[in-house]
Amino acid sequence: MSVSGQLEGMSTGKRGMCGQAAAAAISAALALAWLGLSWWHPAVTYHFGPPLAAAAWPVALRARLHRPAGPKATATAVIGGLLVAVAALTGAVVAHLLQGPTFAGWGNVPAEEIILTACAAAWGWRVAARRRRAWFLPAEGGPQPRAVPPINGSD
């Protein structure tokens, strides 16, 4: 079996599972950091926490795989990110940590967070399944440019 065949098998097997686990850890870390900030300053609304937790899993998976994630892996990442974000949001609501202002000045913070989280999850789905790399992800390995031949035949 060629090296490229081995790498292709790794990316769908162990590497894919490691990618899911690493992405899940990133999502959970962001959710916990948001909960810590919300506990520290309950009168300030940090709107970025659940959306970042929801989008982090699929974006980190795509960055780790260096290729578009398959439909099952994408669905797993998006649903997992949503579950992490909703769990963090539920914990914050139960602990009464969301006492700050809303974006619009009316309504309630949990409703805004749910809308922002759903938008972030949809964006994460697009990034994970996207064929072309986004500007913020590392470059993919592809054909390398040819070396320029030396001038006058010298090395």
C-alpha cells in the first residue's frame, strides 16, 4: 500500500476520531471559559460564548482533517457543538448568570443566545463541509511549485 493510501485510510479512521475528540475538547473549553466569565461578571452579557462553542467543533474538525469532513462527521460535529453550547447555556440560565443587557435592548438573553448559536452552528456546517479552504485555516498539502532551474547551468 502506498503512503498516500495509508494517509487516506488514517484520515477517515483514527485521524477522524482524534479530530472529533480534539474538536470536542476545544468546544467544551470555550463553553467552560464562557461559563467562568459569566460567573465572574453576571451583570455583563458575553454573547460570544455559546456561538463559539457551537462553531468550534465543526471548524476545528475541518482544520484537523485538512479536507472536507464527510456528511456523518459534519453532522456529528454540528450536533455535538450545539449540545455543548446548549448545555452551557442551560447551566448559565439555571445559575442566573445571564443578567446583562441584550443586543436589541428588549427581549431576553437566552433567546438571543439560542438564535446566535443556531446561526453559528449553520456557519460551522458550511465550514466543515466546504471543499475550498477558508482564509483562516492552514493551507492544504497539494502539488508543490516546480523549482526554478538554475541560470547558466550552475548550482
